[in-house]
Amino acid sequence: MNLGIFEKLKYKLMEVFIGIAGLLIAWLTYQKTFNSKPDEERNNLLGIFITTQKLHLEVQSILQKYIDEHNGATHELYPNITFQKMLDMYKQEFEKGLSDKVYQDLKNNQIYTKSNIATFQNMIENQHNALLQFKNQLLFLNN
């Protein structure tokens, strides 16, 4: 009869151990998912940032080239928007959102969460796509 009590105690201890192991696994999963450093996400963001930064400078260069080659500072690109005005807007936009200072902030800021980084990445991807479309329009105009 005492053997039955030891067997029951052994199973209860195994249940407790399995419960504790399950809680530990759940806690580790939570930590990895929500509280780990978003290094991979940050690296992806920085890669897209640099690519968009280069594309932005390339678009500025195309605008400047058009202005220089066609004496086109006052030519209208869109109604009431000249090539020079567009170039000035792009330069300001670059300083606000794609400068090396912004890059360093994104690279060094350890407070950003995975969610913040995903939001930044989405914004930069949208900007990148818009820049590609605009670049293609400009190249079409130059041909």
C-alpha cells in the first residue's frame, strides 16, 4: 500500500515538473519573440535605408542633370512645380528622412522595438517604390 502512495507522489512530481518546464518554455518563447533585441530586423531596415538613400541621391542627380543640360530650372515638371522646386523639395526631404544622421539614429537607437522597426521599414519601402516610379518618369523625359 505504501508503494501506491510513492507511485502517486512520483506522478504528481512529474506533473509539477512538466508544468514548470511548460511555463519555462512559454516564458523563453515570449522573451525571444517580444523582448529580444531586434538585430535581424534592424539590419534589414538599415539595408533598405541605404538602398533608398542611394536611390534618392540618384533621383536628385537626374533632376540636376536635366536642369543643367536643358537650362530647365524653370521648366514645369508638374503644374506649378518646376524642376528646381522639385529638386529643392527632394533635398529637404533627404535631410529630414534619409540623411546619415537619421541612419546613425536608426543604427544606434536600442529603444526601437520590432514593431517600430517594421513601421519604419514599411515607410521606407513605400518611399523607395515611389522613388523608383519617379526615377522612371524622369528617365522617360530625358529620352
